[in-house]
Amino acid sequence: MTRKTEALTDTGAKYEKEAYLKQLEEELRKQAGDGGKLVYRDVTKNNGVVRRSVSIVRDGATVSPVIYLDTCYDAYLKCGQTAQETAAQILHDQAYADYVQEKAEVFFGSYDGVKEQLSMKAVNLERNRSLLPEVPHLIFEDLAVLYYYTVLGGQERNGTVRISRDDLERWEVTEEDFIRDAEVSSRAMFPPVIRGVREMLGFPGPEEELFVLTNARGVFGAACLFYPGMADEILERFGKSCYILPSSIHEVLILPESPDCDPQALRTIVREINRTEVLEEDFLSDSVYLLDIRSGALRRL
């Protein structure tokens, strides 16, 4: 394919996307009627990734669901979901928004109503460094742990609000106490799960060599690595030192140590997968870590 042909193809794809999103906007206005106004925003996600979003904002509401336009367009490309169907689904989800609205009132109230719905998220330190002065956090090597107020919905649906230091001041809670409560709450809401890769692929067997650590919902599961006692649990299960490979913000891989393990080769594999398979906003780290059975400590190699 020539560069000119590629340019024409890119232009056509861009036009198709713009046409679809314009149609979606028209359908949202039509189906929403007087039930709310459309508000467009650029939302900065994990790792500084900016995504265009739209919300249907009702009078008097303090929260509204955020719909990412790229996600809508992806549904059109992959499933043939029309703009009319997508608009109907978004408005149907307004019922969940009403539920989140009720929970938001709790968030803006007392700390007692919040502390059992706190969760953790592990992120790349450098790519999120600008956030750190504003939020409670922990730093480990090239990673940081951030904290969220989480409203659990059905299946994988969660509503989250990132906790700021202003929130701690309003609740009159110290950062130390807050982090301790968040560790307890996060583990209760998102218990850790370790499974063999072959088992996850449907081919279980005694020869499992690589394992996945995530949580029961599979969302932001890399943070499980920082649950109190998690390192001891991993070492007790495998009985040897383990390499920890950061797959994404949603999970890490556990590779029990063996004579065949080459840390440099593992770093190369992690970096290659990050560049080819992991979404930019899901990127965690290019590093490889060792959980040492002699010291019980986790360190970056």
C-alpha cells in the first residue's frame, strides 16, 4: 500500500468515525429529550491518556455517567451496533447513574459512610507523577498506589472517584489511617485470585509454570500485589522466589524461579508485550521484580 493510499484510507476512516459520532449525538438529543443536556469533556485517564467523553447531565445531579466516544465507535466497528442502539443503551444506563447519585451523597458526607468502599489502583509512577501532590499515595520503586471510592455495580460495572487530600481533610482522617482502611476495604471488595495461565485458557494441567495475580473482578487487579500479607501468601504457595512481571494495571504475572529464568530476557518480553498488546492507559511498567523467599521482600531488578 502506498503512502497516498494509506492517507486516503486514514481520511476515510476518520470521516466515517466523525459521521457516526455526529449521528450518535443526534440520537442522544432525540432520545434524551428534556431529560438532560449533553456535556462533552476531555477526560485524562491513567498514564495521562486523554479521551473524549459525553455525559447526560440532569438538573440537580452531582454525578453523571461518563461515556467514552471511542468505546461507542468500537462497538459499532466490532458488533455493528448502530448509533440508535448505542444511544438507547446509554439512556438505559441512566438507572445505574441514579444509583451512583445516591452513593455520591454518601461520599460527600461522613468518612464512616465511605471507608468500607475504598479501593486501590497500582499505576506507573512517572506517567502519573503530576497527580501525586494532590492525592494520598504509596510509592514502590517505579510504581505508585492510588486510592478510590468505589460503587460496585452488576458484573464488571464500577463507579469510582479518585480520593484527594482535600477529601481526607474534609473527613478529618489522617493519611496513615486512611491507607490502612483502604487496604482492608479493597481486599474485602476485590479479593485476590491466583490462577495458572493454562487453566485460564482452558487447558489446566500439572505443568503450570506461569500464573496470574488479579482480583475477583479482574479490574485494577495489579494492586493486589500491595495488599498486606500478599507477598507472604505468594511465597507460601510456591515455596520459592518468584519473578513478578507487570502485565497491566489489571494483573501481574507470577513466574516461580527456575534455572532457566533469565531476568534480562524477561525484561525484553515484558517490554515487547507492553508495546504490542497493552493499551496505553493500561500500561503499568517495563520492569521485572523479584519476590525473594530469603528476605520476603519485593524488589525491582
